Amino acid sequence: MLEKVKDNTTEITGEVAQPMNTYTGKGVTTMSGKIDEVKGRLKEAAGALTGNNKLREEGKTDQAAGKVKQVIGKVKDAAEKAVDKAKEATK
């Protein structure tokens, strides 16, 4: 249980804290993929500038992972829309 402080009083609530990286919702996976892709581009560029082939390869891997996350996010969002539409049709 978390304690919720309000106006110098303490109240016990039934809420459970969630780590920031576990938020879900439409577009979250896609955004995470874009972040990974940009991170990969930066790593690849830094590796190229410094001559660090390991860093360049990590960057390429991050970019690929980011692209996969974006595709998964789009498929997930489309599936959620289809489920919502089916639920509306059955009402």
C-alpha cells in the first residue's frame, strides 16, 4: 500500500506504484521504437567518428530493434482498434 499525503495528513490507498517504463497504451510501443531507432543512429554515428566498430554494430542493432518495436506497436494498435470496433458492434 502506498501512503498518499494530502494537506499534511496521511491516507493509505490501495494503489500500486508502476515503474515508468511499464506504461502501456496506444502509441507507447511505437514511441519506444522511435527512441531506440534514434539512439541507434547516434551510437552508429559515434562509432563511425571514433572508429569503434563495436559501437557502430550496437547502433545498427538498436535501429533494427526500434523498427521492429514500431511495427509491433502499429499491429498492436490496429488489433486494439479491431477489438474495440467488434465490442461496439455487439452492443
